[in-house]
Amino acid sequence: MLCLGPKRSDDPYTAQDHALLDTFVRHLALVFSNQQLLAERTAAPVAPLVIAEPTYDCADVYDGPRLTAQQLVTLRYLAEGLTNKQIAERLVVVEKTAHKHVAAILDKLEARNRTEAVAIARRKRLLPPD
């Protein structure tokens, strides 16, 4: 698992690694917003970094049940205040699938509603602060 965030003194990744990851994340944002496909030339240099285990413990970031990549994207949309229908349109899935993602997030974060899920996610650093 790779932890992105402020560079720490014990960070095993080089400045070049961070630059590659930054480019990769920007391209992924475009992929998730349906503006482009992820080119192999963008993904290939980053693959060893993403697959590699870090030399430091990430447990302080979040120690609860793991959210899937799709659930993390859905969580960001929840933070934007989108409805299930709007989330489904962005994910290019049916509304029922978006509803299932939201339900799974609420369950894993032990939240009673969407607002509480976003608050919990921010507290546990699954989302950036407001």
C-alpha cells in the first residue's frame, strides 16, 4: 500500500518518484472524470512504486475496513454533495450500483448517513480536510 501525503524524513521515495506519482494522480483524475484514458506511458513508470511496500507504517492514517478504489471515488463524490444519480453518471454505472457503493461506505465507516460518513472520512484522513 502506498501512502500519499506530505514528504516525511523517513520517506523511502525520491523526489523523482513523487513527481511520477503526482503526474499519475493528475492523469487518474482525468480518467475518473471521463476526459481521457490512462496511457501506458503514464502508468508504466509508476507501477513499481505502487506495487512496492513502503518502509514505514501507514496504520496511523486509517485502520478501519478497507474501502475499494470505487468506494473511495464514491466517497469523494459524497463529499461534493452529489446524489446517487449524479454519482452513477460520473462513475458510468446504474444508480443502483452507486447506491450499493454508498451503502457499503456507510457500513464500513459505521456512519448513519452521508454527512456523517464524510465527517468520519475527513477525521480518518480518507478525505482532505474542508
